[in-house]
Amino acid sequence: MPNLKDIKRRIKSVQNTQKITRAMKMVAAAKVKKAETLLKASMPYSQELLTIIKKLMTANLQIEETSQKFKHAIDNYPELLKDRDLKTAGILVVTSDKGLAGAYNSNVVRKTLNRVRELESSGIDVKLFVIGNKGYQALKRGLGSKIVETYTKLPDVPTPGSCSVIAEDMAESYIKGEIDKIEIITTYFKSSLSYEVQTWQLLPMIFLEEDSTEKKVEPEMMFEPNMESVLQKVVPLYISNRIFHAVVQAVTSEYAARMQAMSSATNNARDMIKGLTNEYNKGRQATITNELLEVVNGAEALKG
């Protein structure tokens, strides 16, 4: 005989949990809408900047050494565009500070582990720059010695300013020769129900031809006021914006994943409440039946 009080207590507990998951689903839905709006608003600028940098990189620019002193590492375009032997790769891993987002963080961590193994099997060392406490906690257990920078408690709404700090750190490591390649592992937002973990190459800048019918860029280009001034503006903008775009994509995917996770949790709570209610009703009916049988048996005994 099930304990009716315990079942009723469990139903109450699950109902309270359902209220929480339903509220978290609503909050995540509002945040994913806001993040998606930011993503769509930033997309045209990012695409145009990508187009410009592609044209510049396919123009066979002759970049010469300069004695100019740069205040910030990210402004040192000659070093950032210099070809070098690949010995160490720097990977920027974008995860979240909070959990309860389903398999969102574990998918990114799994992709990172596979990429690290792939690079190391080719004799390439790896250094990790990790965004998000969840990614740091997961990766430090096996790759703690490879983590050189961690960025946590970033704004809920990504800003170019917060991402420029990350861009400066990675550019400085690149210029110092601590890393010879920069990759970004992030999640590409497709829709509220779908996202994909991707690896983007940031430096060195390599762009493959996507459409053979597209007109090739002419090798000669005009720069105003000069090539150095253009590159010193465009290259830092591209690097910072690429990181910003990766973070916006990841944040939007995170909120979408959390909304799905909380929706599933709410539905599971509903099913559990339904099952417990049925169990409670069956137990209650059994108790009433036993009480009726006792009354009937007592009456029969009095007649006898």
C-alpha cells in the first residue's frame, strides 16, 4: 500500500519545480529573442567587414617591416599578417557561465577535446583561451596546463568592448610568438531549435574560393590615404568583430538551448505529476475499498 502522504508531498514538490522551470523557460525565451535581434542587427556589418578583408587578402599585398611603435598589440598589423611556421595554436573556446542549458556546454567541450587531440597528433602544441566558467571547469580537469586565460562573468548582452579585451590578449600572444595560429570554437545559431558547434580560423587569414563563378579581385588596388592606414584600421576591426560575432552566436545558441532544456523539464514534470496523481488516486481508492470491506465485514459479524 503506497503512502498517500508521501505521494502527495512528491506531487507538491514536482509542481513547485515545474513552476520554476516554466519561469526559466519564459526568461530564456525573452533572452533568446533579444540576442537574436542583436545577432541579426550585427550581421550586415560583420558580413561587409568580412568581404572587405577577403578583398584585401586576395590582392597579394606586399607588407613590409615597420619601425612604427604600436600602443596596442592588435594594431600591429604587420606582425598579425606575417606568415610563420605553425608550432603552437591558440584556441578561443566560447562556453557559458551558467548551466541548465542541456548539452550546449558539453558539445563545445567535446569539440575542443577532439580538436586538441587532432592538433597534438600533428605535433602542434595548443594553448586555450576559455570564455565561460562551465568550459573552464570542464577543461581544467584534463587540459588545465594548456589554459592561459579565462574570461568569466561577461555581460548577458555581448558588447564589442568586452570582446576587444579578448582580442587584445590573443593578438598580444600572437605577436610575442607564443601562438602561431588562432582558432575559435563557438556555436553557430541556426534557429531556436537548432545550433551547430563550429571551428573558425581567425589568424592567419586564409579564405577559400566559395564560388568559382565569382569575379576574381584585381591584384591592383587603390588605398587612401595609404595602404598602411587602411590595414591599421581594418585588421583590428576584423579581429575584434570576428570574436564579437562568435560570442553573439554562442550566447544566442546558449539561450535557445536553455529554453529547450527548460521546456523539456517542464514537460517531464507534467508527465511525472500525471503519473503520481494516478498513483495517488489508485492508493486512495484502495484505501476507501478496504475501509468499506471492513465496515461490511463488521456488519456481517454483528448479524451473526
